[in-house]
Amino acid sequence: MSEITYVNGRYIPTGEASVNVEDRGYQFSDGVYEVIAVSDFRLVDFKPHLRRLGRSLSNLDIEWPCSERVLKIVLTQLIKRNRLRNGIVYLQITRGVAPRNHAFPIEKIRSSLVVTVSRSGRPSAQKFTEGVKVVTMPENRWGRRDIKSVSLLPNVLAKQFAVQNGAFETWFVDDEQTITEGSSTNAWIVLAGQEVVTRPLGNDILAGITRMKLIELAKAGNIRITERPFTVDEAINAEEAFITSTTSFVMPVVDIDGKQVGTGKPGSVTNNLLTLYREHFSGSEEV
Ligand code: PDD
């Protein structure tokens, strides 16, 4: 079955879908995006994704291309037309089409909306049972990482660095030697006494929806969470480590820069959190 993509009001076979060469997303990466999981035809955590999208848009002064209600209809239609039981929806909103000029266009333009679906992308079961490796590199991104911008060049290079080093993810490390986040994931460690630590929200990381949900689930399950920055050394010497994102759920980390973490196997706290998240994910109400 050929997949269907949504481009500015039209549902088009993906192979034929295209955007204007003067779209500011294409020319300046002047746009934002969301990746939302689909579980059994339902959008997982749709509302928080929509809230974050709204924040990204307003931070960049980009107009909504349509109402939130219409956006939901588009996503639901695309899931239906693609018979997408499980996978992800990728949606991108750019400032729109205008002759190339760095400053915002003076004339009011309509923002562009593109939505695609993907059936693949979920890590293998083996990765969850064995855990994954991460490597680190100096933080080199701009200061507004809380905006889910499509300007992802440093993240692309960081992920490539991971691939070239046989790792699953790269963690960015700031000048204080603390880990900010991964190229497309949030970072966590588990210390003695089962204390789970993750960096607090701020301009220096993306407010992951998986992160937010996991904190809620952990609190409800009486698992202690501390939001504070942690260093690479702390992570290497932690009992457990893991990463979270829409596409990698709660993924155990067993090796950082070639050094074993804990027993070198996924730890019990990580596995408990993964179970809690999976229950939330598959039982998730469409909201
Ligand atoms: N990435 N940090 C960064 C830099 C990210 O790009 C992502 C998501 C996350 C986790 O956010 P969430 O839990 O809402 O997925 C953290 C998506 C999946 C991507 O770019 O494909």
C-alpha cells in the first residue's frame, strides 16, 4: 500500500508529495515539529504534544496553520487513510512560503503543514533486554533547545557520531560536565537508594513528553525522582541509566563512553519504569 502524506490541505501519495522550494522550512529550517506515537490507531499523549507544539510556535512567532481541532482531524484522517495501527505521526509546521530573505516576510503568509506517517522506527526487543551504549560529546547547540525546532544539524551529527562509534545515542555534555540530553532523547540515571535523577526543565533541554509522563507514573508508583543536573562521572558510576523518547520509550543504557554502567545489564528500576510506561502507552486514552 502506498502511503499517504498530508501537505497543506491535500492528502497525497507520499511519492508524489512535495513542498515549495521557497518554503522557509526548506531554506532556513524556520519551523517546528512533533513526533507522536500511534498505538492501536490512537494518538498517544496527544494533548501534551499539542501544548508543546503551541509553545514552540509562539516562541518563534509562527502562526498555527489551522485550528487545533482541524489538526486533530488531519492526524486522525491520516491514521485512517494509512491504516496505521502502530507507528508514528510526524508533523511539521514552517513559517510558510516567501521569497528568500532572512527576516520574517512583511506580508502575512500562511504557515505550512506537512504530516507523514511511519510504521517502523521502534527499537528491537533485544535492545530493551540487553540495553544500549551511549557516547558523549560537547554540547554545541543553540540556547533554546526547549523549542522543538526542525534545525537539527548538531543533533544529526551527534546521532551519526553514535552510529560511527557503535552506540545507540550521543549525550551532549555542557561546560560544567553535566549531561544535557541525547540527540533525540532525554537522559536519566538511577543512584543508590533507587533515586531516579533527570535534568530539570529549562532552555537547555527539550521538555520530553515521555519524560513528563514517566515522572507522573513514577510519582504515582512511589518511585523517588530528583530533577537536577548530573555529570558524566555520576552517570558512569550510577547503578543504572536510561533514555526516554516517543520512539525509544524507556531504553536501558548499559555503557557510557566504553565504560560499563552498574552490572552491564538493564537494572530493575529501569525495567519497572519501562513496564509502567508500556502500560500507559498501550492503555492510553485518545485525548
Ligand atoms: N525526539 N530531546 C530531544 C532533543 C528530542 O529530539 C526528543 C524527541 C526528546 C524526547 O522527547 P519526547 O519524549 O517528547 O519524544 C528529547 C523525537 C522523537 C525525534 O526527533 O524524532
